[in-house]
Amino acid sequence: MSTPRRFPDDFVWGSATAAYQIEGAADEDGRGPSIWDTFSRTPGKVLDGDTGDVADDHYHRWAEDVQHIRDLGLDAYRLSISWPRVQPGGSGDFNEAGIAFYSRLVDALTEAGVKPVVTLYHWDLPQELEDEGGWTNRATAYAFAEYARRMAQELGTRVDTWTTLNEPWCSAYLGYGSGVHAPGRTEGEGALRAVHHLNLAHGLAVQAVRDVLGDEARTSVTLNLHVVRPDTDSAEDADAVRKIDALANRAFLGPLLDGAYPADLLEDTAHVTDWSFVEDGDLAITRQPLDVLGVNYYSTARVRHFAGEGAPEQNDGHAESAASPWVGVTDVEFLQQPGPYTAMGWNIEPQGMTDLLLSLHATYPDQPLMVTENGAAFEDVVSPDGAVHDPQRVAYLHDHVEAVGRAIDAGADVGGYFAWSLLDNFEWSYGYSKRFGIIRVDYDTLVRTWKDSAHWYRRLATTRTLPGVDEVSPA
């Protein structure tokens, strides 16, 4: 019998959420509208017309949710701050009631022995800034830095880690390229502008946080890096991988960690933009030393060169749109992956997690890593006794945590793992149709119920030893 995998005592076990997905209270206590309020209230944009107006009502039930976090035995909790809750217009006056909410939450987590990991931007841009161009407007990056500065002043050293952005790929390409995320624009050149202004915002925000808290402040960014594989060994398919890797990964890793955009990215997109929005000195700002690089991983992609006959396959895992998020790339198609699949239609491949972490370690050997999101949506069923048995999610978590362990065995510097998500929540353009939580939320009553996966994850977090997939009984 093999010895169960054990993780180091200082390995961080956590879970994660995002403000718009769980908080609700959309019009309370001085909160201003975000692009997701506008987008979700626009008919036809979100499945079933769902909005985040109430969501999980975390704004009123935060104390109960902190107790769940504590009972799970987590070391850390990754939350995001709603920019329009603390600064309704994205510039100008701050909202003391909103700031007080996050101050109470951070204090409660600390009192529970849980490290607060704070994400400053998880997609809910104040609508007033979008009205002025949003992330296509350079001024938004500077507004973000001032917001980051104020949050550092207010929450200070009570925050364990400051994460600037969550998945800027989605903000730029899904928000401004394909339009399936807020603000719903389909502008190829605008999407690339957004890429740069998000990178610039990250650098400016890190500078602002460190200006307030000193070099001891732990800073981070979270990227949803794509694991892209070729369909064949042909040179054409290898070039298809290169093009997608440039747009999906190196458009962020380059400026943030290397201080430069990849030359091939600029060449591939030269027919879309001349990148003149990158000003002198910008790339010295985008490249800031990071205490940790956050990695979000869910699935892989398989691509091939598109020969131009018929319609290309677009199985890239994102919602369908007449416009493509893959700006400037018209000769690559995304193929259907072999199963099994989650309820999102995403393939399940734990090996992709290992491959991604080892690739990052090989390229950036001195950069500490942390898995900041990993999880799966499935069609959960409530049993007659009220329990939620979710063996598929337990198996998914088990196999991906094991994949992280294999990467550590091979030398990758991975310091933690955050399960997505703590709670079932508003899943963006899919509304409430997809459940990622290890804790079920009844959207009629808002009652929270631990799924088997929560009991399993508690065993993992409290013992630091990987449980078997059948170890799901309440402790």
C-alpha cells in the first residue's frame, strides 16, 4: 500500500470567491453600479436574466460564511473587493460604509486564524469608468492605482497578500474582444489596448501598495494561463500553439515578469494595432517583483492550423459569440477535447496542472507560485436526507491536488492551493446554472449546506495529507 501524499506544514490551503458573484446588496450602503450590474441587467446577456443583485447575500451573511471558512480549517481565504462598493464612481469620493464592510471581514478572518488574501480587481469595474472608455482608456489604470493605494491605507498589514488582478485575460478578451463578459464590447484593437492597460494597472497598483506598506507587503497577480497542445506534430500546428500562447499567456507574462511584450505577439497582431498605446517607461512599471504568481487552472485546449475550408471549430471553452476573443488570429481552430467533462463542458485533465506549473518553474525558476483557483461545476443533487453527494467534484479535487504534488516533487515552488469555490454563486454569463461550490447555496432560502467535497477538503486542510476519494464523511 502506498503512503498517502503529505504536503509541507507551511503549504497554504484555502478557498476563493469574488465579490460580484457572492455579495449581493447591489444597491445598498452607497455601492455604485459596476459593468456587471449593467451587463447582467441587459436582456439576453446572462442566462435566464440572472443578476448578482442578491447572489449569496454574503454582504449580510458574511459572519456565517467566515464561520464556515473556520470550520473547514482553511489557512487562507481569497476574497475580492468590489471597487464600486468602496469607490462608487471609480474616482473621486470613497464610500466609508463599503470600506467598513471589508475591514470587518478582514478582522473576522484574522480572528478566526485565517489569512486574508485580497484581490483588488475581479472584473467589477465601476460603470462610470466604463462610460469613459473602461480598460481601453489609459486613465483607468491610474484610477485603479489610487483605489489600490486607498485600500492599502485602510486595510494595511491585516492583509496577508495583495493580488492586483484576477484573470486579466478574461477582462480584456472576453470583455472587449468576444463580448461575452461585461462590458460586452467586440473591438479587437480595444481588447489589446485593454491588455496593456490592465498590465499597466497591475504595475501601478503594486507600486502604490508598496509605497504605503513598504517592501514587506506581499504582492501578487493571478493569471488564467492556458495549457495549449497541438493536434499533430506538424509545423503548422506548432505555430498555432505559438500564436495562442502569445495571446493567452505571454501577453501577460512578458510585460509582468520580463518587462517586454513578445516580438511574435506584436507581429501577429500588427494588422490589428501598432501598439502605440504602449508608452515610454510603461514596461518598467508593468514589471514589478512579485512575492507570488497566482495560477488559475481548470482545463486544457487542443488546437490546429485552420486551412480555411468550412467553418473553424471553436471549442475553446468560452461562451459562443460572433466575435472571437483570439484577436488577430484567424487561422487557428480549437478542437473538441476528449472527455470526461465538467458541467461547463471543460475537459478534465489533471496532468495539465502539473505541466503548467513545471513550465512556469522552468521559465521563471525563482518565481514562487500558488494555485489560486481550481475546481469544477457538476450537476449537484440534494439527497432526500438533505446531503449533497458530489463524488465527481471530490475526484476532481483529489486528482488535481495530486497533480500539484507531482509538480512539487519535480521541483516547482508551489506554496498553496485554493479551491474554487467556497460557495455556489453567480457564474457570470451562465447565471446560477453552474455550481462550483464545495458548499451548496439554496438560492431560494440562501441556506448553506456542506457538500461531500467540503468534508473531504476539510480533511485535506486539517491533516495536510491527501485523503482518499471515499473519505467524505463528516469528521
